[in-house]
Amino acid sequence: MSKQLEKEYAIDILADEAGGYFAPPTEEDMAYTDLLFDVCDQFGIRYYSATAKERCFVEEVTRVTWAVQQAKKNGDKQPVRPAFSA
């Protein structure tokens, strides 16, 4: 590839090396992240310095809470079960 083309398409080359383009988070992604950090605050856990066990705990609480919120929003009546339930 010529130097001029490499210069013009440098971002494409970087994106290919990284496995694709970056997509900004959606509003739903941001709401889920906000919920995750709210759960962390609720339990006094700092996510980035948490142990693996603490992270797993807040992630599961967040997942179940999110599922319950979405079910209520959609009018679903099915109970939401934790990932590790029998």
C-alpha cells in the first residue's frame, strides 16, 4: 500500500488490527453500568479494586436486578432466577 493511502486510511488499519471499530455505548448500556455502580455503592464495594468474589457478587446482583426491572417494564410475570440457582 502506498504511503499516501496508508496515511489516509490509518484509522481503518488500526481498526482492523483491533478487530473492528469502536461503537459508543447505548443508553441501555449506560443505564446498566449506572445500576452496577449503584449496587457497588449499596454494598460498599469499589468495583475496580474488588476481589474476584466481590465482583462476581455485585455483577450477579446487578444482572438479577436489571432482569427484574426489565420484566416489570415489559409487563412480564415470570420470576427471574439467579444464574446459579438449582
